[in-house]
Amino acid sequence: MIKCALISGRGMGLMHGGNFHSHPDAEVVAVCDMDPELLAAATEQFGAPGYSSIEELLANCDVDLMLMIVNETRRIPPLRQLLAAEKMTSPSQRRQSLSGEDSGLKFGIDFNYRFMTHFRKLHDDVVEGRLGEIRMVRARAHFNCWSHVIDQILWNMGRPEWVSVMGDPSEEGGWQRMIQMQWANGAIGSLAGSNLWGYDDHPLRVMIVGDERYAEARGLEGWYRRREANTSEDEELWESEEGNSYQTSFPRMADGVIKAMHANESFPADGEAAWNELLFEGAVHRSALNNGERVWLADVEKAAMS
């Protein structure tokens, strides 16, 4: 049984924690939140001891997995606390929390879109070579899906060498980006994003074009199409009949994490996936600040490590 501690008493945290708690091989044995009301809600839901600080949590419970579900703007301080605490953990202990490869502990990030059937179909067609040699990627997304659409591009294609971006980071009243990119093998790509368009034409779409076939995955409900190159005839057209793929992806992700822990394997979306997404975002921001200047991801990584 994998013992989990949940750091969050908000809605998304309770949902994620619930997916692990309902798994037959996992249970939430401790919860943590600074807000007394949120902490009370979490302790009631899971019937587990509650702690109002990371320090108190670490001092009073021994778990296998830390589940930190915290907004991006407030994530770094508690993450640093967990990393610092885990560096002092004996190698003989089974604790597998938010940490890096050098410590021998596991780090994972919840890129749950990888567990949606239509995005998995796209990934399998790419890595198994059914599209042929990849020539181009075209993607768009609402801001709410932004980190996930970036992960989809990187998951399928790896890190591009450079990005060039239009979009003012300091602009008020809206958020938009138009990104061009290129990979070492010559493949090119584009990604457009905004928080001003709606969900009427799918909140995200990813098309990957090979020299033999091209394929596209759309939306959160579940839609996928593959066609031969330079044709309009469907080779495969799939639409979900199971309801919303977004909702079912969360328990699938939890199951993938638990299975990875039992097999002592990397998490489905590991620390490298998280790092690559941050590098991409850093390069995008740097390019946008400099009027579309071409920014090489290797330079951003070098600056981050210096």
C-alpha cells in the first residue's frame, strides 16, 4: 500500500487526492493546508490527520508519496521545503517524493493529458513511425490548457532548438502568444494561444504532419483523426463514447503513478518533462520580451544552471 500525504485542501487537491485514495493500492494518510477551513474539509474527506504547515507534516508523518496540488504562483516555497527535507532522508527509506535524480528520489508532474485516449493515439502514431518522418507541428490552445499543450508538443517531438515569439508579456486586458519553433532534424512548428477565445472550437488542438500521414487530436472530450499525406480521406477517425476524456484522465494518471512506484520506474510525466516545459516557457518569455528574437533553449538552460 502506497501511503500518500496531500498538500492542498482546495477543490483540485481534493479531487487529485481522492483519485489516489480510491486506488486499491494507495491511501491518503495525512493532509496539509494553511487555511483552517480547507484543512478541516480535507481531514473530514480522507479521515486523516491534518497539519497546518509543511514543517508539521514532515515532523509527524512518514509517507511514500507527497501530492502537492498548489497554484503555480505559490508552488516554489513548499517545493523547496520538500526537497530540502528529502535530501536529509536515509537512502534506505522508501520515501519517493518531489525531488531530483541526483538524490535518487522520484519527481513527477501531473500532465494528465497524456492519459487521454486521443492524445495517446497521436503520441503512439508519432513514436511508432506511422506518420513517417515528421515535418511540421501546428497547435493552438486556450490559456487554461497552456502548459499541457506545451507538454504535448515536447512529449511527441522533444525539445525544439529555438523559439521565436510574438506577444507582449506586459500587455493588459488579454494574453496571447504566437510561437514559431524548429527542431534539430529540420521539423518546424507553430503554437498559438490566448485567453480571449472561447471553448467553442476546442480548447486545444495538436496536429502533427509527417511525410506519409498527418494526424490531429482535439479538445478534452476525445477526438482523433489520421489521414494519408495530401489527401482528405480518413484513415482513422475516433471519437470518445465514454464521456469526457478529461475527467477519466485523472484516475488513469494516478494509476500510472502507483504502478510506476511499485515497479520502481520513473513517473509517467517525470522531472525531465517538468524541466523541459519550464525551459520552453522561459525561452518563450525571453523571446517575447525581445520582440520575437530567436531564443535557443540550450542558452536558457545554461543560464538557469549557472
